[in-house]
Amino acid sequence: MAHEHESDCIIIGGGIAGLQAAIQLGRYRHRITVIDRGYGRSTLCRSYHNVLGWPEGVSGEQLRRLGRQHASSLGVQFVTGEAVQVKKEREDRFAVALSSSDDRYYAKKLLLATGVMDRFPLIPGLIPCLGLTVYVCPDCDGYEVTGRTTIVMGSGSTGANMSLTLSYWTDQIVYVNHEQKPIPENLMRSLSDAGIEVIAQPIRAVEAEESRFHGVHLEGGHFIGGERGFIAFGGNEVYSELAEQLGVERLENRHIVSNPRTMETNVHGVYVAGDVAVHAEQVTMAMGEGSIAAIWIHKALLELGSDVLRSRLE
């Protein structure tokens, strides 16, 4: 039998941004529901290296586990499932439906923290290295390749540009154009000027030992050794379909536009935080945006009147 569930705010996405927002809103003693499908970009990262308080790194799974524990202790409710439909039924009333349940979830405010997912081929041996010795974001982890032999695994111009970016930290770079997409002549000249070797062959497997990257085996049988790896294939999936249903403004790359002061979108009552928003995609920025959105959601809820105040004090 279907049930209806009422909240002050529904957060769709239980990654880093969504959890930080849930913690902040829980501390305001609002009724908060987090709808989370249980996986995302943060579940793949074995270690974030640029987070205050974690000099040896912390995995996305650990951050998520600690975040859920923290939020739950503040009365935040978690629902496992995928939100597939969102409607604004009237001013300050949103309805959310899941793919796996006939239950309906209602709230006065909505926070989209649905994230993105990096596109990369399922090369054997790659995933266990992610975040430990193979990286995605140069702003987050370019430092980790300092002075090390680094193999960029990518596609066309995306991998070429990543290789040039990483040349800030190391001059020992090999770019394997796994998908053999064309690279413009001027970009090839830049790679050559930087001393970056380009190999246009598919990768058969990553060689690693206990998540420590040692290099790649090419389809032709050749092995290229390296100490660190980076992936750069482009075409990441941006999970902003729910925003589209609501008429929320998005850029051509599908990232969601918001007021940078409040994180509210062009649709009143709908907020955004994390990688699905428009910013540099870093875990620390996702945390900050989650907190900012929560603070302004709290202010907006207080403006709605006595029913919200009563729920906060119960």
C-alpha cells in the first residue's frame, strides 16, 4: 500500500553535498528526508587527498558513512531509492516519486544534490586504483604526480589537454589515446613541445598491485610502465534530469545554474549543491555548497510561518 511522507525539505542525493546539507538542516531541527540511490562519484574514490583534517586521505565511502551517521543522529531520515519524478504542485509544495516504490514524498523545499559520473571505459584493473594512484581531477590530485612518470588514459583532445595541464607537476608524461579520437594539429604541436609522448592504441588492462598503479598493457601487447595514472575521457554524465522536469535553468553541458549566494535556482524553492551545480568539481566545494544551500533553505522555511516553527521545536 502506498504511503505519503511529509518533510520540510527533501534532499535528492546522499553524496558529500547532500550529506553536508542534511547535517546543517538537521542541526536546525527541520524534518529532512534524504533520497539516495546508494552510489555515485564519491563511492568510487578510494581517497581524497585535499580535505582539511585528512592529511593521509579519506575515501568517499568513509565520508559517506560518517555523514549518514552524523545526519541520522540529528533526526534526518534516509530513503534508499532513485527519484524519477519531481513536481511542483503549488508554491512551496514539491512531490517526489521513486522508481521502486508507490510511496510519495512531499516537502516545502527541494535540494538537488544528484552529482555527476565520470565517463571511462571498464578497463580491467582500473577501478581499484581510483583516488589512490589513478586520478580524475588535476585541481584535486595533480600534486600527487609531482616528479613521477604519469600515464594519461583518455580520448582525443580531452586527454591531450589533461596531459598539458599535468605538465605543471611533472615532465614525465605519456598520453595513451585509448579511443583513438583525432587531436587537432595545434594541440599535437603543444604536446610535442612539452615532451609528451602520444600513443594512439586501446588499453587492454591496467597493471596494479594492491591498488598501486604500475602501468598499462596495450592491445598490441606493448607494456608502458608508470607510477601514476590520470583518466580524461570527457562526456561525463550530469544527473540533472529532475531539474529539467521542474524547468530549472541548465547550461549546455547540463550543469544547473543557481544564485551563488543562496544556491537557489530560477525555480523558487529549488536549490542545488555539489557537482551537478556550476563550479569546479571538488569535494570541499561540494561541502561548502551543501552548507550554503542549507542555511538559505532554513531562512526560507522560517518565512513560511508557524507550522515550520512547530516542527522545529518538536
